[in-house]
Amino acid sequence: MFDVIPLGVGSAIPTRTRHLAGALVRREGRNVLFDCGEGTQLQLVRGGLARGPLDAICITHLHGDHLYGLPGLVTTLALLERTDPLTIVGPTGLRDVMSAMPGLKNDWLPFDVTYRELSEDFEHEVVFEDDAVTIEARPIEHRVFCAGFRYQEKTRPGSVDGEAARAAGITEGWQFEALKRREAVTLADGTVVEPDGLVGPPRPGGAFAYVLDTTPCENGRLLAEGVDLVLHEATFTEEHGARAADVGHSTARQAAEVARDAGAKKLLLTHFSARYADPAPLVAEAREVFPNTQAAEELQRYEVRR
């Protein structure tokens, strides 16, 4: 299980009720941040989300409403005397942007920053991985080079039927762990206990897709394929579809079509134009195509569970 927490759902400029792009994924106390618009760290504080290890920050593109909070956040981490390394993912040029800011070069920080820069001709990369999750990136279609991301839990071993295993003579922790790995266990009397019948099938992990800013595209669909939750930009309604195409954004209906075609389970709309004080028209439009749609709410926790 993990939580997705939108930090900002506005586009281009903040409003009195909306902050700029950002979403935090929390899993077992560890955090990954997607985009870092102006005001992101204030939202982290307001939501009680500033604590816990931040493993990676994934930036979609170099427009300010997705980026300008990053120097301040990294500076705060330095002031808090963070020592753990940090991975920052984003388009080529992101390192130069950050290094140009006073105090943000690697040799001035109390922790190491590893930049995973994505070139404009990349097709697909795993940009972060640990024992539990992988994050992959694909290029999506905006006015400037932009990447979308998929956060995927790794498949976990099947559950051991404890009662049946003990009846078969399994008593030690290491023996249960071996069965989970689908390894046979030899008991002290020489009896060999096979995992078949004692261990359930592997358990697939949950998945989340972060797809903004973009017009509807095949890579957006691939990122969202089969996910439990997709956060997709829906800057306009169909009434302003021509404007959406001109500026490299999606309508709510188009976001819903991506979610439907990808076989996603749930769609959260985000990145709303300031012209929509209430996102209800966007949600209504999307639900005509994909009923399990909501408007993302800032600092609301959306649970992803398999």
C-alpha cells in the first residue's frame, strides 16, 4: 500500500485556493516527489508531510510552475543538515539550472545529489529503483520536452499458509522465508518440505502514473497501463479544446480517454486552468468517458492498495 498526496492542482499561476504542480508518494515512511512548483515545501509543512526520507524528486519539464519550488526545497534540506543522498530526475539542463543558484552546487551541499537527466531523444528509462519500487519515465507531448512517470511496486512473494506450514514441520523464521522464496526446506529429520501448496501466488504491487503536462499521447497511455491510479492533467474542458492543443495540454475528456484506453482503475484530474473556480465541469466531462474520475484535492491522501 502507498499514498498519493497532491500538493498543487493549479496550472501556470497560483490562486488563492490552488498551488502549483506537485504530488508526493508515501510508502512505508519513504517519500518520492513528482514536480516541485512554487510553494511545494509550504504544502509539505501544511500537510505534515515534511518528515520522513525523501528518496527522489522527479521533474517533468523546465516550466516554472513545475520547477521553481525545487531550489528552495533543496536549500531547506541543506539547512536541516540532511546527509542522505538524493536523486533528482528531469530533462537535460536541470543540473545547470540548479547549479546556477547560490549554495546548490554539489560541493556546497551537506549531501550528494545524483542527477538523472533525460535527453530529448530518450524513449524509456528506469530512473529510480530500490528494493520495493521502480520509477520509469517516458517522453510525453508538450510545448517543450517533457517526461511522464510511472511509480510501480515490485511483485512480492506469495503469502505462506502458516497453519499448514507448521503442520508440515516448519517452525523457524528462516524456514518461512525460504518457503516465500519458493525454496524447499530440509528439516532436521531429513524431511523435505516443498513450497507447493504452502505458498500462494506472487502478489503484484500497486502502480501510479503521473502524466502532465501533455496532449493525449501513446506514451501517456503506456505509463498509465493497468495502473491503480493515474494523475492526469485536465487543464481545459472540450469547449477550449483548440486552446488546449495550441498550448500542449489536455482536456478532461481526453484525460478520461487515456485512462479508459490504458485500463486504469481510477483517474484523478489535476492542473486546472484558473478559469475554472470549481472543477465540477471538468469532472462531469471526464465521467462521460471514464466514470471512476475525481478532481484531485490538495493534501488529500489517495490510497493505492492491491
